[in-house]
Amino acid sequence: MILDTPEIQDIHSFSGLESLKEIYNIIWMLVPILTLVLGITIGVLVIVWLEREIAAGVQQRIGPEYAGPLGVLQALADGIKLLFKENLLPSRGDTRLFSVGPSIAVISILLSYSVIPFGYHLVLADLKIGVFLWIAISSIAPIGLLMSGYGSNNKYSFLGGLRAAAQSISYEIPLTLCVLSISLLSNSLSTVDIVEAQSKYGLWGWNLWRQPVGCIVFLISSLAECERLPFDLPEAEEELVAGYQTEYSGIKFGLFYVASYLNLLVSSLFVTVLYLGGWNISIPHFFVPKLFELNKVSGVFGTTTGIFIILAKTYLFLFISITTRWTLPRLRMDQLLNLGWKFLLPISLGNLLLTTSSQLLSL
């Protein structure tokens, strides 16, 4: 049977519409991902600028002031400089591990942002195991550091990688136990459900008041996971000549710093989600009932308000982390491991047992 010309034209037009629809769906799927990546990049640049300004204030000196107004473009200028610098490879090292290590450290942390809610409907992936997915993914980053230290063929770099792995194992367990306690209180592992469980009473509904010990353990463990002072043993320049990143240069050297600030930002966001009520207004509803209704507002205004609130809480914790870096001295390696295994682990385990008992008694 031979089709007429109009029928053939209809078939071609229909197939063309289907292909355009598929392209549109792909583009619409990539828009949230690209928006999140852009927001994360801007957030990291802001953190770098804040750290330099706060460090300058603590040390009573002048911070960056020439690259852009108030030095806000200094981090961008440093990134461009590292991008165009030469990448040197160790002559006797493993070039594959040496090149892949920084990428694993950055990509594993970037994936953690997919489960962070910035609003009720503003989350890339609302998974039922969202918080445990973050813990599982974040534990991959030290593998990249260990690969980098081993591939450098440098004993100081290798020791830095081993320290990173030992530190991550030591503080990952208390952090996981604190997250499990929050999950028991919220009856869910979803980050959205955890925030919603804290939205009933405004400020008094925060998990901070129900889990004060867990919050302190979580803060200390997250600082250790980010390798921030006083827990920056993997890159102690007095002992290891910068540790696992000693042999790196150019953009690969810059990726380690990007991974560090990405990890700091994602840890601060999870502190906000787990303990500080997330995107919700923190004023008790019996004080200002009309303002409390903003939690339930949808649309552009509600979304913008939620993003502003969660970022304000996040940068409050970032300020505490940055100030801690320029206040406390570095611990010794034995002190770091003793703090993790002998103090934080029993405390977090006891906190989990108390939380479980209280939940069973309330049934």
C-alpha cells in the first residue's frame, strides 16, 4: 500500500513534535541541576570572601580590597589564576590516581547537595533515605584524598592521605549516630520530613532543644569531616608540607580547596536542616500568628523567603566555623583520635539510646 503525500507529511510533523518534546524535557530536567550548581558556586565564592575578611578582622589586618569592590572578586581571580597555571605530574607517581583523586573528592560532595531542601517543593531529589545518602556519599571523599596521596609517590602526601582516612572513619560514626537520633525523632529519613517535623512551634520546635548533646557532637564531627582547624591534621604544613596536596599545582590544587569549602557549606546546610528548622520562620506562632503563616505560603514569595531563611541560618554556622579556625590551635593526631573514639562515640551512642528509650515510652 502506497501512502499519499499528506499522510507522509503528517507522520513527519508528528515525529518532529515528539523529538522537540523530548529535547524540551531534557532541557527542563537540566535547568534545576544547573541552577543548583550556579548557586553552589556563588555560595563557595561568598564563603572564601567571608573567611578572608573575618580572618583579617581577627588578626587586625587588612583583608582583600583590590579585586572588585571590597575584594569580593578575589576568590574568582584566584580561581582564574589557578586555571591557567601549569599542571605538574610527579615523574614516578601513578598519574591516573593522581589525576582522578581531586575529581572524586569534588564530585562526591557535589552529589550531597541533591537531597538538601531549600523549600517545601524546592529540592532536587526528595528521597526517603536522604540523610543516609549524604553520609554514604560524603564517605567517598576521603578515598579521593587517599588516592591523591598514594599517587603522588611522596611519603608526606601518603601520610596526609592516611590521616584523612583515619580522621573520616573516627568522626563518621558519631555523626551517623546523631543523624539516626534525629531520624527517630522525626520518624523519617527524608530531609523534607525532618524539616516539616520541626515546623509546628516555630523556634521551640527545633531539634536543637530536643537534641542539644547530639547537636554539639554533630558540630564537632562536621568540623572534623571538613578538616577544619583544629582538625586539619591531613594537611598540617608543619609536619607534612601540606599533606596529600603537596605535589599538586594548577587547577588540581584548586580542586582540593573547592572540595573543602563545598564540604563546609553542605555540612552547614545539614546543621540547618537537622537542628535549626530549615526554611521555616523561627518565630513562635503564639507570638506573631500572621507572620507564622508565611511558612505555608507558596509561590515565588514563599520560595524566596524560604531560601533567604535557610541561607541566613547556614551562614550563621559558617561564621562560627570560620571564627573557630582562627581561634583554636591544632590538635595532635593522638588527641584527635581520642576525642573521636573515647569521647564523641560513647556520648553519641548514649544519646541514641536515650532517644530510642524516650520514643518507645511515648508509644
